[in-house]
Amino acid sequence: MAGEHALLSAEIVNRGIESSGPDAGSPTFSVRVRRRLPDFLQSVNLNYVKLGYRNLIGHAVYWATVPLLAVVGSLSREALWRKAWEETSYDLATQLAFLVALAFTVAVYFMWKPRPIYLLDFACYRPSDDLKVVSNEEFIELARKSGKFNEESLAFQSRILKSSGIGDETYVPKSIFSPGNCATMTEGRAEASTAMISALDELFDKCRVRPKDVGILVVNCSLFNPTPSLSAMILNHYKMRSNILSYNLGGMGCSAGVIALDLARDMLRANPSSYAVVVSTEAVSFTWYTGRNRSMLIPNCFFRMGCSAVLLSNRRRDFRRAKYRLEHIVRTHNGADGRSFRCVYQEEDEERKKCLCISRDLIEVGGHALKAHITTFAPRVIPFSEQLLFFVTLFYRHLLPKKTGDSAGTKPYIAEYKLAFEHLCVHAGSKAVLDALQKNLRLEDRHMEASLATLHRFGNTSSSSIWYELAYLEAKGRVRGGDQVWQIAFGSGFKCNSAVWKATRRVRRPNRSPWLDCVDRYPEGG
């Protein structure tokens, strides 16, 4: 029971002056109880740690060679040559067997070694200015003029917007403020087509690649899934070749961008000398809700227009012109848990209006998914010194008698992720989640800058938000050769997914970017 109370926080909200009823003219207040993100410093699940370290132990054969390398390294070149050839005699058969074994070992190594996956470039869609909402106040006023909301629903959305972290220059389709139904197939196709084609036109132009050269196409859009699919729409527009491997992912939430990358990586490993394009977008007109259910009104306040297009290659000769090399992809899915499965759920309300329902358990569920994810993810990326400290602390806590009282020795050691990455791109879902994540992972303001700037300037663009964040870092001129970038996204299911990229060279400030005319305004107050 005490553990449950530790996850709750209370907040007193001033609801203003009561306008009617027996308490008219009196100030009214309400107490709001929220679930906080679980404290990673106080809770690390041993099962998840075992899962992560299984990957580390799987490479034990490499650690076994360390003593041999140490012995060899202690010898001088002359001493090593004398022991190998002068003090030992080999007949012709032994020498030939050694050469054959060496050639076989090298051949097997290169055959089994995965092909590197390069990111040549990417593009982010910036909608036209006529789709820009000037301010959050204008957003509420346009919603009022549409005649779809009562004053109570408008007041609730206004309160959410004030603490959302979203600025006054985000983009929404005009159809959502029209009097009629905006979630039509015509409006959805028009919105998706405009976003995807604009991003792809820019991508093909920047990379100087013809659409017919692309062998793999992966498109993800969670809520809008027409027939023919969005991937078929792209094929038809660009007249791509008939043997292209085309995939369309739906219903996978804001983390689907990393899932699409994972699928593209697997396809590239199975198809040498190929290009793959990954498109991530969302149809805002299909997330728009006009009813009275507050849990369903929340997406109205956060989701905005956006789209990204990424070009990948497995051709070794593309190394020179690539920006990044893919290092890791790690995925965690907690869908087996009922609360996790239903925390972001598409359903109808009492009036049979369909939209996303955001559960009050979202923060807690997301925290548990993130905890499971990072404890699996950490052994692959953090420096060995941090892994050693983590493992020693874990051994001390679980295998030796625990100390009594609140001693420092009973707390788990949380790895310093700042030592593993130069840049961090966290899905820009909401300011509350970003602030909680920063606190629990002990991140600095600079690590969260790209996410907060993207949330403020473009809102929650769903699965494409991590690419707007990387575009921000490039527009600031901060990405240098050898830098590692951690992209982490979470979404319905509940899923938490990560991709790690390593810059192959210094990335110059791009001439085309959604940030060109506004990047100098960020960070706010900086």
C-alpha cells in the first residue's frame, strides 16, 4: 500500500469563480491526484536486468580472448616473430593447414557479419503557413466557432494547452475546424498525401536518388489505414518498380517509426545492394474528437501535422556520403499486461463517436515500460566501466545480506547514460512526460533541448517527432563525426523502442530544414 501511495501526487487546481448555483460568486478549488513516473533510482526489476545482461554474457567468448591478447601484447615484435617461426619448425602440410584455416575463418567472419546500414539523409515535412495556428487562444476560438464543442469541453482543452509545452506556431488541417465530419476518407487521403509526397520530394532531391531505385518501402501511420494502402499511394504517385518490397504498418502508435526502421533493417540484410525508404506520419483529422469525454479530448491538444522520410542503404560504397550508421535497435512491448494494453485505446464514447482514449495510468504504465526497456538496452550501449559498476551493485544488493536502514548501499546504481551518447532524441509526447524522464534518468537540460523545442514548435507529430528532433540538432550544427545519437519513442500497446545512430562524419547545417527560420529562437530563454 505504501508503494502505491509513493506513485501518487496531489495538486490543488484553482477553477475560478463559480458562475451559478448556491456557491455563485465564490472561488472554487479542486484536488487533482495524478500518478507519477516510477522512480528508477528506487526500483529496478531484476528480471529485466537479467534479460539485458543475457546479451552481454552471450559475447563471453570475446572476453575469453582477453588474457591471450594480454600475453601477446606483452611481447615485442622481435620476440613474437622468434617464438612463432625461429623456435618452432613447421612442415609444409602444417603451414598449408594453417593458411586454409585462416582463410576459412576470415571468410566465415565476413559471411556472418551483418551488413552495415547507412542513413544517407532524411527530410521532415513543414506544412504551409495557411495551416499554422497562430496561438493556443486562436486554437480554442476556432474550435468554438466550429460548433462541435460545449463550453465545458473548450475550457478543459484550454487548461491542457496551457501546461502542454506546445507553442503558438503548430500546424493542423483546416478540415478539423469545419462544421461537418473531418474524419472522412477524402480528407484523410488529402492530408496524408500532402505530407508524405512533400517529405519524399525533398528526400529524393537531397539524396539525388530516383524513386525507381528504391527496393524497399515501409510506411507507418497509426490511425488512418485506407485501401489501397498509403504505401500503394506512394508507389502510384512515383511510378515505382513492380518488384519493390512494400509494407504498411498501422495501429502501432507513436513508437512505430522505430518499428518501421527495424523492419527496413531486416529487409536490407536480406536484400544486398538496396535502398530502403521509411515514411512516418499521422493523420490529425483522424485523431480529432468532438465529444465530451475528457480522456478522448486530450489528443486534440497535443497531436499536430508532421511527416518524416528516411533513406537507408546497405551498399558499402555509400559510406562516404552517408550521415549516420545504424548501431542498435531495441524494442520492448508490454502488451501482455492488461493496463498497458488499454492505456491508449481507440474506441467509441457514449454517443458512438470514435477516437483515442488516454488512460490516467499512462504515466505509470509508460514508466514501467521505460524501466523494462532501459535495463535491457543499457548493456549494449553504456561504457564497460558503467556496466561493471551496475553489475557489482546488483550482485551486492541481491546476493549478499542487505544492510538495515536507509543506507546508500541498498539503492541500485543507475548507469550514466550521458557517457554513452552525445545527443538524445526523446519522443515529444508531452512536457510532463519529458520532465519526469529527465528527472529520473538524471539528464541535463541540453539532453532534453531538442525534444522540448520540437514539442513547442511542431507539437506531438507522433512517430515522426524523433526526426524533427534530429533535424533540430543538425540545424544547430552540433552533430560531429563519431557522435552517437539515441532516439527513443514510446506508444500504444504499450511499447518503448530505441534506435542508436553513429555519425560517420561531421554533419553540416542543412540548406533545407523545417528549422531554418526559427532554430535561433531555441532553447527558450537560452
